[in-house]
Amino acid sequence: MTEAALSPYVHLARIGCDLVLLDLKGDTYLCIPDGVAELQPSPDLSHLRPADPEVRAALLGAGFFSLTTAGPRRGPPRLPRQGVVNEPEARLRLREALRIVACLWDVAWRYRAQPIERIVAFAARSSAGLRTDPEEALRLARLFHEALPWLPLSRKCLVRSFALLRFLQRSGLDADWVFGVRTWPFAAHCWLQLGDVALDEAPERLAAYEPIYVVGQ
């Protein structure tokens, strides 16, 4: 059995005996029951070692494997245990209100009708050189959530987290944009996270999900 590296746009989560693959290029998830025994993932989930040569050939043909050697990947973050959604904050200042309006432009031009691969690539590029400031990020997240009911945004997690991330990035700050999955029944979700704090979701809702991908990693 030969170990093969996952393609850069393919990410993996282990949930019990099952595996879930995220193909960013194809914007698809693939759930493989009992996939741990069948595909034998490496501890950092960056390589697979299929026991069946036909399975290996099928994954290679689908573009899931890289033809070049890949280094280890950073492991997924721990699920957050704190949240900020319902904590009150002071009124928006003008410069913050203008940044939120600019985020609506980002949603219109950088999110709508764009494939997920392009959306996350833009978010990753925009985070280059930004700093992390947990106290300020929490303050801005509270402001964003107070303004959210008045914004013309879909309540989909992908839209909400993208808009909040752009608000933070336009304020010179960065956060982890985390994608997670669950099985039986299968579901996918995403949220923003900074250390142990979820910036746009209640942590008890996230307990059911296993992180599969963090933007920029």
C-alpha cells in the first residue's frame, strides 16, 4: 500500500470510523462510511493509504490525490467553548458603520455567484499581514451582530461568516474561518473562531461538528 497526499484543495475530517472529504474545487462533500479502515488516513489527515488499488485509482482519477509530495498540515482547531452573539455592545461609530456597508459590497462582488474555491481564496489573500487582537475582535463581532437584523443579508452561515470576516479584515484584524461537518444525518456548517471563542455562533450548536477546513491552511 502506497501513501498518497491529498490535493491542496481537498480536506478531510475523521468522525468515528467514518471519513468526510471536502473538495473545494468541486464544491462537494463526500461521506465514506467506515472510511478509516478503507483509506487509512495519516494522523494529520494530509495523506491516505487506500487498501484497495481500485479505490486508489478512482480517487486519483477524481483529482483527490496530489501528484507532488505534500508536507504535513496544521491540525484543525479545537471547538470553541465561548460565544459572543448575545452580549450587548455600544452603538456603532461612523467608521465602523461604513466598514459594514463596505462588507455588503464584498458580499455582492466577492461572494454572490462565485464558486466556494474563489471565495475562500479571496478571504485567505485578504488576511495576509493582518493582526489578531482578541479583545477588539470580540467588540467588533458584537457590533456586527447588533447590526445584522438590519442588513440585507441571507441568514446562511456561509454568508454571515464571510461578511463578518470581511468586517474584521477591513478593520485590520483576522480570525479563523472554520468549516465543519457531522454525519448521520450529514450536515455542513461554518463559523468564525478566535482561540476558544466563536464569533458568530453559539458554541453549544458547534459541539455536533468536526472541523474539516480552516481558510488559509
